[in-house]
Amino acid sequence: QVQLVESGGGLVQAGGSLRLSCAASGNIASINIMGWYRQAPGKQRELVAAITSGGSTQYTDSVKGRFTISRQNAINTVYLQMNSLKPEDTAHYYCAAARPSTILSQIRVESRYDYWGHGTQVTVSS
């Protein structure tokens, strides 16, 4: 119903930058909130950043000041600009879209995200 395809992952040295992209297609007209999650080996999946159609954003504390989420609604694409990367940022990064009825107060609720991409690997070397 909704397809999400991530791109932009790769191997980068600590202190470097990457920009992840997520292209959404299908029945996306009503999608409001989109986010980026990540999961490292042995760790639970965590929300990295999320954004509403209007541009409101949320970030996990560990990436504040380093990562920026943005979107271009006209082409149904969301981005995650990652600067000053650290080895602890190494993880599989997933794009996710929340159920259309999700409201701003639910932006951090993982169970509201019904659509997921297959993810892209980000590896940061020390």
C-alpha cells in the first residue's frame, strides 16, 4: 500500500557525513509523519528523528546538533543529513511512515508507524 525505499548509506570515517534519502510511493497522499529509526546489533530499534508534513521535528538526544531531518513533500521524499558521525552511529537505518491518523503528540510512538522500508546500512569507522 505504501512503499518506502532508503538510499545513501555506506561506510564513512568518524567525523564524516552522509545523507540518507527515503522515497515514498503508493497510497501516500494522507501520510503526515515520517521518521528514521536505527537498530544496531544487540540493541533495540530506536527513533532517530521524525518530521511532520508541516516541518515539526523530533530527535533523539544523542543526535541533536549533528543530524537534521527534512522533507520535500512535492516529491514524497524525506532526508536525514548526518554530520559529525561517530562509531556509535553505526546501525541499520530504516525509514518509516506513520498511520495517517497519527497526531503530533504520537510522533515518538513506534506502534503508530505502519510502513517500513528495508533499511540501509551506515557504518562509521574510528
